[in-house]
Amino acid sequence: MLTVFQMIGWMACVVYATIPSFWLVIHPRVEYWRSRSSSPYRLLLPMWMGMWVICGLVTAPWRHIPLYRATWSWIPAAIVFGIGFWIYRRSGAEFSAKQLGGLPEVLDGHREQRLVTSGIRSRVRHPIYLGHLCELLAWSMGTGLLVCYGLTVFAMLTGAIMIRMEDRELEQRFGEAYRKYRTTVPVLFPRIP
């Protein structure tokens, strides 16, 4: 049974770890994606799935190497999963489905020009990415697999680059309002009042 959870954890980490890479394909060429006559997701989603396959093939040799084996590690992992889901829920409260799906970034006709700075976004600028990080950490903690921790580090490195690009794009879209917001609200780890 533990092996099944480790396999699921590895596959989940492969998907989560490629999220920043998916957005790294979009942010540097956002005008290109907006200029397409058809939905860019017709190309982007299969490209992302290709990233899963490549990431899975690259990391497969290490998918059975544990850093530790402890059934109790699922207890703190469950807490971190819960925090991640709570963050996702709070993140979706102020965002429309279009914003959550990234449509304002890639579809020219669907640009919802609304800077959201309330709710959870008054404490952290990129709560969805914080939720992703929680899920990656939870799978890593629970499985104890070297590959899951490695994928978490990979996601953090590519995520840092991607967040910088996204911040630049948001500053272009929202100007001074976003610059002011950026100076008062932390990127990923919220200030606790």
C-alpha cells in the first residue's frame, strides 16, 4: 500500500513541479499567445502534458529511492495538504474562473483587467503558487522519496523565475497600482498579523 502512495506521490510531484515550467512558456511570449486566432491552450495543454512525460522519464530512475521510511510522516503531510487546500479555496474566493485558468494572460479578448488585492491576496501576492508548494511539500514529506524532494526544489527554482516574469507582466498591466501592491505584500510567504 505504501508503494502505491509513493507512486502516486511521485506522479503528483511530476505534475506540480512542471506548473512553473508551463507558465515559463507563457510569460516571456505573452503577446504571441494573445495574438493567436485560436485558443493557445490547444497547443499549451498538450505541451504541458509533454512536460509531464519528459519529467517523468528523467526522474523515473530515482522514484524508488527513499530518504526515510516512516508511516507517521503522513500525519504532518496531511496537515500540509490541508493548508494547501485551504489556500486554494481562499485563492479562488476573489478570483474568477477565468483568472484562475490564466485566460487574462493568454486570450486577448478575455482580458479581465482587475487587480485583486483583498482576501488572502492582502497577505501574499501569489497564493496559488503557495498552495502548489504546500502540495509538493506534503507529497515529499509523506512519501519520503528523494525524487519528490528533488522535484520540489526544481519547482521552487523555476517558480522563482516565473514569479519574477509574472510580476513584470502584472506591473505592465496595472502600473503604479501593482508597484504599490508589490512593495507592501510579500511574494509567497505571508506576514502573520
